[in-house]
Amino acid sequence: MLGTLYTQSSNYTYAAIVTAKPDTAQSGDVPTDNKAVYISSARLGDREIVYGSLLHTIDEAIRPIYQSSRRLREMSEIIPADVFPSVEYTESGDGIGLYTLPPGDYSDAIIHQQEQILKDTLLLSGIHVRTLLEDFSGRGNVPVPIYDYESEPAGSVSLAEIFNTLEHYRYCVVSGEFVHDVFSSKGQLGSDQLVGSKMKIHELFNAIFVFISRIRIKDFAGVLRARLENLSVDSDRSDAIFAVQNVHSIAQIMHERTVVVGTLPEFIAVLNRKLELTTKERRILQDAEDKGETEVHLVRIGGLPVFSIGRLLHNKMIETHITINGESEKVEISWDEFFRELVKVHGDEPLVPREVLEKRFEHLDAVGR
């Protein structure tokens, strides 16, 4: 048995994973561990952050890029007014803007600050990009152009290679629009003949967006399903938390699509069709039968579901809790059927569409992440 107990404190939800094995000598279960207590999620406005989920890792990979874009735009406030007409500000398609300033005592300090922001963004985002590459390695072959010391094209390297090199970060320099000299204990980018090679910072950040946009719901379902198959009461607590959090986050996938698109995802309709008649619906039908009515129209008004792993792991079920006409209902669906239906209706869609990322960042940034 694997159960998850939740408690609310302020806007945080705490979870405790409790496991137990069947007692072969007596009926009942024998607890094995009840110490896996952690912060499961936080709610900000009408949005939820499910910590430790793959969706949250995507958030954390992209958030530094959005924040640096905003910080760079705000740097215009520290440029002297008499110099501002001579300043060039160029913004790329991913929203990253760079300043070019005329020579002056203040220029070096401002440009240095700009370069530090970009370098911090690269390293912070890279922590989470590497985590995503572990689970979605097949999507990480996004080419990023590299340039020689004279800024001439010198081929390309994959996004995965870049962040594998940065895994044990030792040295790199951001200068102007370029990231120079990426070295680590794992080596360097490119061949020995390309010492001093560099990348354009906006092309590197854009490659991160491309990588994330390539992750499909079917990829997510495949990763999660494989983790569930390997889950047992003896599993490492981190594996149990990964499974619990990512099953929980499926509701976030559905919610985000509802907010951005404005209609319920097809998967919700699939789940509704699997629900049996509610107590209220059975009462309506019984009243109609008592009155001799031969035709009854039932209207279901429901919310978005909450998903969890069925307590009896050997049954391999996903529990779905959903409110229908004010009543909480539960339906259990096997792992096979649940993921098959999810992939059938949404499998080829991006796990997190770009417009969802943008709306989510704007919302969380506005209410205070």
C-alpha cells in the first residue's frame, strides 16, 4: 500500500507518503515508512505550483530567461538621460535585449552588469535543463550554432552537448552577444581546433525554448508510466515523490490548457464518460420514474479533476476525484487505460505550449512567486 496524506498551511500543501506491506500472519498491513514528509505544492491565485514535477522543472528552466529579459529592459532606468539617445537596444525574438553604449566611464559598469545577468541566467537555467535532458534525452538534439574567434560560423553543437559540458561548470565568459570559452571538467565545446569558440546568447536561449516545445505529452506519459511500473513500497522515497508529484501535476496540464484555450481538454470529457451516475442523478431519475416521466435530461456541471496513485500499488490504478454538480465523485482507471486515453487525445501536443509558459510566468510574476 502507498498512501499520501495532505495537510494545508497558508498557501502551501504538505504531503506525507505512507507505505505498508501486507501482513502474511494476520489480516491487515504492516507500516514500513511514514517519514517522507515534504512540501507538495503551493497555490498562487488560481494557479498551482506542483514542486518536483516535470512541469515545475520546465518552469524553473524558463523562469530565469523571462526574468533576465525584464531586468535588462529595466536597466534603461540607470542610463543617464543625456546619453540615452545614443544607446542602442536590440531585442531578439526570445525577448532578450542587449544594450550597446557609447564610450564613457559608466559604460563598462553597465555592460558588465548586463553580462553578469546573462551569465547567471545561463547557469541557473542550465541546472534545470540538464534535469530535463535526463528524462527527455531524445528531444535534446537541438543544434546551436557556434562561431570562431573572429565570429565566423564554425558549425554547431547540440543543446545536450552544451549542458553536459556545463554539468561541472568551471569557466565561461559572456561578452556582448556571445558566450565564450565554455570549459568544465568534462572538457570543452567543439574540437581542440575550436578553442575560443563561442555562441550567441539569444540563439542558446532560443534553443532551450525549442527543446521544451519538442517535449510532447506522450513523452511525459512514457516517462511517468515507466517510473510507476518500477514503483513499490520498497522504492527510494525520491522515486515515490517523483511518481506522486507528476501524477498530481496532470491536473495542472489540464488546467493550463483550459485557462489559455478557454475550453475543457478532450481528456476531461473522456473521464466524465467513465463516471457512473452520481447520487443526485440517481435521485433525479428515480423521481422521474415515480412521476411516470419517460424522458429526463441530465446536465453535469463539473470542475477539473484531481489525480492520485491508487493506494494498492499491485492494482495499478489512477484515482480521479472530480466534482459533479457539487458532489465529489471518484473513478478508478487502470494505468494502461489512463495513459492510453491521455496519449490518444493529447499525445502529440506539446507538454507545455509556449503561450502557456508565457501566461503562467506573467501570472506567477504578478502575484509574487
